[in-house]
Amino acid sequence: MARKLRADAPRIITANRLIDGVVVYRAADGSWTTRLNKARVVTNAPDLDAMMPGCMADVEACQVVSLDVVEVLHDPKAGPRPLGQRETIRAAGPTIVLPVDRPIPAARPSA
Amino acid sequence: MYQYDAHDQALVDQRVSEFRDQVSRRLSGALTEDQFKPLRLMNGLYLQLHAYMLRVAIPYGTLSSHQMRVLAHIARRYDRGYGHFTTRQNIQYNWIKLADAPDILADLAAEQMHAIQTSGNCIRNVTSDPWAGVAADEIEDPRIAAEILRQWSTFHPEFSFLPRKFKIAITGAPTDRAAVKVHDIGLRMHRDERGAVGYEVIVGGGLGRTPIIGKTLRPFLPKEHLLSYLEAIMRVYNTHGRRDNMYKARIKILVEALGIDEFRRQVEAEWEPLRDGALRLPPETYAAITERFAPPLYEQRTGSVATLVRDPETDPALARWVQANVAPHKVPGYGIVNISLKGTGQIPGDATASQMELVAKMADLYSLGEIRVTHEQNLVLPHVRLSDLPALWRTLDAGDLATPNVGLISDIIACPGLDYCSLANARSIPLAQALSERFSDMTRAQAIGPLHINISGCINACAHHHVGHIGVLGVDRKGEELYQITLGGRSDEAAALGRIVGPAVPAHQAIEMIAGFVDTYLAIRHPGELFIDTVERLGTAPFKETLHAAA
Ligand code: SF4
């Protein structure tokens, strides 16, 4: 969970949506987005603190759970990118090909 | 098969409606997450990285074909068309919505299933030998005692808030397929010198952060004292187990702290007033439960798995599958069919809804409607006529369910790891898939012989890596996923913890190390010697040399 953050490290706020657990990020307009590159990046403590009351209100309003602040790689053009394997997987989903439920053909006839 | 009585059904139905109410109060804001979390955990619902995960109990790993179809229906309707069978003989769904959870539990309850006590600091689902009731080497069906324990522990008021979770496993055969020495309590059935059946009671085993092999608390406990004695153990643990530090709260830490002799003294003192009280199990109680596990009506048949394999008329591919996947049954003319959920490159333990339905159909056609889940994350059809094997094999093959690798190197046990699990340090599944590809040659796998690789994504050890012949633990070193390898672990009757070989390495190196260990073993083994026995005979030194040669 929350590691010690450098004061000026680029950070975002993330959570899971209460109803289905989907990973969401706090956007600049105060909404929650499922896309990390739309998350608002802050680089100083006052900006982060200013975001907090709105996020906490959404926790209380049962919109989101597991609120967390995480460090990101910040590319001013492309937007934030995840730092570390865990956040990469949270942002993009499992790294494996998920099983696909295909109908199963009948057995080949016996030789 | 065991059927719920009215009492069981009422309890489960009541729990579903309670949970429906709790979920709606959570969604409406009447409950905070802090208030709700313990309630959802009591119903097997976890919040993972991308969604909720629901863990459904499969008591002692036994399922009917109807129940399997319900599991398939849940996968398709509420999840993404698949589920994951776990090392606790349960099934987990990875993509559950909180809002759907009450409906899922209602669908489960209609087929006598639930998610109760799959989480939380209570006595969890009792696990057992997946071949219970059919194994050729069995003394008695261990599910009878497992069911007695299930009834005793379900909603036990005194033991619903233990210092920590509590796991019990039981085996009815001398070959331990239930890993009883690495459970909080392990029960090993055997006979005393007069031929009476009872249990060796093993206590304080466990993996996780502090892996410990369980110690014998009582060499022989007569059957009638099962509940009173376990109640005494639970009371001592409940009173003295540490609640101040979750890492020291399991019974194994208490047993280590007191020493087994002092722990035994306290249990015996607690037991004395209990032993002939209300918890004593008269033969009638055993008989009543035994009836519910009455063996099916088998036909008079002949033949054995071995003769089928040796028969030159048998298709060689079928013979290979039979040799690896079909075990001797206690009744002549029948076999125990193990269905591998470890196809080459597949995710260990995952099955699609269609595969589950195919297994259910095969169970109806060929296994008297019964299915088992193994702690190796495979499935079992326990009562198959040997004459049905060719047809069964062809149908399973069409569903990618006939990989002939049960117990072999590619039958890898792996937890969900960082692809799903919020506690993980590293991924498990991609490494398992890569190893399965690397060892996909089944002729070579059979030449290597029995070899268990277990991969856990963190120290919680859900894949039991400490007791893998080759164990792999994922660690996170400054953001890099590395894998720490151990050798020489085993979970059978000679249970032992693996020893660390070399530093933690990235995945590609871990694969090369393991391949090197296998080559070393093939070069130095005595004829017919198993991998684990070679490691035991020579220690890890010859394997470490491989590492230095490779470096
Ligand atoms: S071992 Fe760790 S990573 Fe794997 S499932 Fe258990 S808690 Fe998750």
C-alpha cells in the first residue's frame, strides 16, 4: 500500500468502484475515470490535500472504496503512466490471456 | 452423496437473505466499508485488484454434477465464463460485482452450496483426500468425519472469532493426499493394535510466513472422541492464541511457544471434563452420517488399471493418459479418473463454463453423477468403469481436458498471483504457463516422473510452495518481480519444507534454473528413484552446483 512518497513525486488518487470493484482514478473534473491517462496528476502536497475532501465524500457516499495515493510516471503529453507491476496490472488488467468460454466440439470418433 | 437436511437448508437460506439485506444497506450507505467488510468476508467475498472475488465452499471437495452445472452457470452469468479451482478444494470467481453477490449466493443455495466460512477467523472448509471413498488404500471414507466436523464447526458460537483462520484436513489412507501435516489440525486415520479405527492428531502445521510441519499431539484418538478432543484444542487455542499480532496468531505459533508437551498437557486438562460429555460420538451418530456417504451400487466387474495400460490392444495415447491420470479404485473393474486442469500453457486450475458442463455430463454418463476437486487444482471422476475409459477420454480430449500429466512436472500448482490478487508481490500464472510450455513433451515428463512445482505470488503461500518438490515464491525487490526457489519440500506423509537454493531471480532465469535442476536429477538419480528422493538422498548440493555451472 501507500509507500513513503517524495514530496514532489507525481501522484494520482485511485480507488475501486464500490458496486463492482473496478479500478478508478480521480480526474481533474472531480469525476472517477477508469482510464489512468485521464487521472489528475499532482506534484505537491497542497494540491493533493485539496483533492482529498471530494474523494472522501465519495467514499462516504458509497461510490468508491480502497482509496489510495500512488506515484506515477508523468509524461506531460501522454498523461500519467503506471509505476511498478502492481499499478500496471491495476491499470491494464491481468497480463495473461483470459480463458474464453467456447462451445466444445463433439469427441472425435474412435479409431 | 451427502444431502442437506432441512436444518442445513434453512441455515443457508437464512444466510442468503441476511447478506442480501447487508449488501443493500452497504450500497445505500447505511453501512460503512469498515462495518461491511467483515460481513462480506464471512460470505466469501473479497475485493481484489480489478473486481470482487467470490470463494465458494466445496465441502471436502465433493460435488454432484448438478452442483457443477450451477458453478458453470455462475461463471457464465455473473463472471467472464470461467472459474478457478483452488488448493483448498474450492472454486473462486474473479470478476464478481458486489450487486450480484446475493443472487449468486441464492443460486448456490438452491443447489446446496454456499460461501460460508470460506474466509475470516473461523474454522474453514474441512479438506480431505480427493479420492475419499474410492481409494484402493483407504481404511475408511474420511468424509464421514469431515462432515461431522463441518456440522460441529459451522456457526460454532465459541469459534466464530478465533485469533486467526483455522484449517483442518483429514486423510483416511496411509498415503496422505490431503497434506495433513501442514494444517492447523491434521487427522490421519489408522488402526490401533486391536484393529479399532481412530486418528493420529497432528497440530500446529502450516505454511505462510512461518512454515512449520505439524507435530503429533496424540498418536491415537478413538473415533468417538473426535469432537470433544478437537473442542479442547480449540479452547486452548482460543484462550491463549495471540490476538495482538496477526503474524503470530495461528495455532502453530502457540504450539511453538508453549512446546508440544505443555500444549498437550493443557489440551488434555481441557479435554478431561469434556470427553464423556455431550460431544461424545456414539456409533449411531457415525452410522447415521455413514449412511449419507453410502457407496454407490457398483457392478460386478473385473480388470485393473494396470492390465489396461499393458494391453497391446490399447491405443498408445489412451494408455499414456490412463497411466498418468487414472488411479486404482477399491472396486475391481473401476478406476479413479483425474482430469488435468493443467493443459500446456493453460492457467492452472482454471476451467471454462463449457468445460465444467462437459465434466458434469461425463460425471452423469460415467461416474454416477459425482465429481471431486483436488488440492492440486484438478478434478476427479471417482467411479468410472474401465470399459468406459476410451469413450470418456475421447470426449475429454475434445474439451482440452485429457492432458496426461497428473502428478508430473507440468501439473503445476499456482495461485492467482499479481494478475488478480491484491496481496501479491509477483505474478504466478505467467511463470506456470512458461514452465508448462517448457515441459510440454509428455514422453519426457513421464520419464522425469512425479515432480510437483508449486508457485505462490507472495508469502501467504496459497500454492503451498514450501512443500513443493520445487517451490517458487514470488518476491518484489524494489519493483522488480523475482522468484525464490526451494528444493525438497513435500506435503505427503513424509512432509518436509523445501530449502532455499540460490538468490531470487527474474522469471526467465527461474525457468532455466528449474530446467537445470531437472537435468541434474536425470543425470544423478538411481534407477527408478523419484526427484524428491534424489534430493533427500543427496541434499541440495549437487543442484547448487548446476547453478554455479550456469552462472
Ligand atoms: S499466495 Fe499471495 S499472491 Fe498468491 S493468492 Fe495467496 S495471497 Fe494472493
